[in-house]
Amino acid sequence: MSGETERLSEELERLAPGQWELYEKAAESRELDSAAGERAMVSRRDRGWAARWWAGGGPRFACGSCAEELPRAIAEASRVEAAAEDPPAWPSAKSEGARTAPEAEPPPDLFEEIQGRLAAESRGEAALKRLTLRRGASSIRIVNGRGLDVFFSTTVYDGIALAAGRKGARACEGRAVFRWDRGPDLDGLARRLADRATLPLSDRGAPIDRGEWLLDPSVAAALLAAVAPLFCEETLPKWVHRRDLFSPGVTVVDDASADAHYDGEGTATRRLVVVEGGSLASPLRDLRSARRSGSPATGHGVRASYRVPPRSGPRRLFFEHGSPAPARELLARVRRGLFAAALTAPARFDFERDRYEVEFTGIVVFGGRAEGAVAGALAKGRISQLLRRLAAFSTDRQFFPMPFLVGAPTVLVERSEFE
């Protein structure tokens, strides 16, 4: 151990023998912010420490931006009364290999290239206004009172793009948040920006009140992210039937092994089938929820920041399907419906009332053919019915940050109500 880690570990062992955890994160990023004729590169560095321990019959938590701050934070947290709770079953792995943190490389200047592709995709009706590209790298070390000592690192390449569309006197702005795992997808980004910046310029509302609903991968991913709390809840809403939560062909998996070997508590990452054949199979569990349920932790202890304790949550969640089809075949199956190209507001899911509302812009489809843009539409109904009406999946799965990674292809919903 380093001197800082050893000193803090000794203090925690004195406070809570065998029932403590120490978390350290170091991160850096390089961001290129671009606009027409303007470029600015910004470098950021961040480091944080967090301690969690069980003393006085309950859990305690403290954090600091440096190792020197943590002892005072621990002393202050020790004076706070803690709610009674038994400690979890701590992991005890030890990672192997070099403990070298990666460096964040500067992102390339892609503004002009994306601008050109956006102009072609939108037939000159949209222009790129601002592009922020970020390359980041972080390293994490976690030790605990049961012998755990793991180190892992991650890298990320993501960004935000803003485009403006104009048609006559009407104007609109569209934004796309993206992450690239396998190199830049410039064509995909240009298509998403074009849809977001130009489809709302139509003066046409939804021409039908019910029909098939075809979802762009980004919209399908947003809906999967919206229902993700059901995969972590210890008490589910009354309308949830575990055996047929989704339609029979649907499988949902969480597998963050491509990103990190461990979660934010040091539990090993693994592939977990959350929904299998439409049935709710395995919930996502961190150490505390695993202890309460009497089941093993699944590697889903997520830390939004070193400043807050970990909690159960998705890490890389995605749809799977045994017989996906090309997106054009899903389009051909739409007799009378709407294609949702982009959300115009966050999806609203009310789990207590079993209701959802999704505002989107897109294209009306009759007989498998696009029949013009729809400036805005609202899909609404029961969540339970929506999940059981997922009728077909395409082969074009993509991943989106929401804020955890969510993967989805084009999805066909066999029936929905529109306004």
C-alpha cells in the first residue's frame, strides 16, 4: 500500500475492525470545444477519497478531495448517529498486473468534417453550431478490512453536439449526447443531429391516434433506461408480473466487463441476464441490497461520485434478441404508425400508476413507407402494456450515455396510442 492508503486503512481498522472500505479515484480529461472559427482546449484533473465503515450498529460515510482531508471527515461522520443496519459481506479479491493509470489523449478536431456530413444529411437545412469532444481516463483503487485490494482503470471518448435547423421563418435547435467505444461514428451522429434539428420544423402533428410505433435506437435506449429502476427495486409495483414483464422474445443484459473488471465496491464485474424470455430473472444488487435480500452481490455497486456512497444501479444495460432483423424489415411491417426519431422531452414513467408519456418528433409511416415529418407527437399508455408489445428488434444496436450506458437497436412496438 502507499503511505496514504496504509495510514487511512489503519485508522479505519481501529474504528471498525474488518468492517470498512477505502475508495480512491484519480481522473483527468482533455476537452476540445469547437464552434465556427473558434477552438478551445481545456484540461481537467480530479482526485477524491471516500471511506465507508460500520460502527455503532450502522453504516457511516466520509469523503474528501485529498487524503489529508479524509481523517477530519471521518471524525465528523463518527459523531453522527447511524441507523441500525448489519454490515455486508465484503469482497476480498486482489487484482493482478501493473497499477498504471492511463493518460487522457487530446481529442481530434472533427468540427468541419461533422459539419459537412450534417449539411449533406439535412440537405442544407441544418448547421453544426457547437461541438464538445472529451477524452478522459481514470484509475480507481479500493481496499477493505477483509483483504480486498483492487486497482482498475477506464477510458472514455464522448461529447455533445448542438445543431441548428432552419426552414423559411422557422428555426430549431437539436442536441445529441454520444459516446464512442470503437472510434468515431460520424455518419450516425450526423443523422441524429439532422433529425433533431429539422424534423420539428414540420408544421404537421400526429395524423393518427393509434398504430404501430417504430423506435430509433436512441429512443429505444431512453425507454430501457426509464424502466431500469425496476431492475434494482427490492419491492416492485403491484402491476409488475415477474414471469411476463416484457414480451416473450425480449432479453435484457447488464455486462460492464468491457469497461472495468470491478464495480465501485470491488465486486467482480460479470454478465448478468436481467430479463430472460420476457421474465424478470436477476435483479441488480450492490453489497447492501444483496445483504438485505440474502443473495450474492452482482457487481452493480455504482458510485455517481466519490462524494456519495455507492448504490445498486445499471452499468452497461442492453437489449438482446434471438432473431433480430434488418431495420428495413421492421419498417416494412408498419402498416399505419409513427417512427420516433428523437425525444423532445425526457420520457415520463410513473411506476405507481403504471403510466408513461413519451414526447417525440419523427415520421409518419403508411404501408411501410415514410410519408412525411411529424413535428411533435405524444405516445402514452400503460407501462405494463408497452413492455409486452415490443414485437421486433433490429440488428443495429447502438450504445448511448443516459448517464449509464444503454444499448438498443431499432425496436417495433406493435401498438401505441398517440396525440
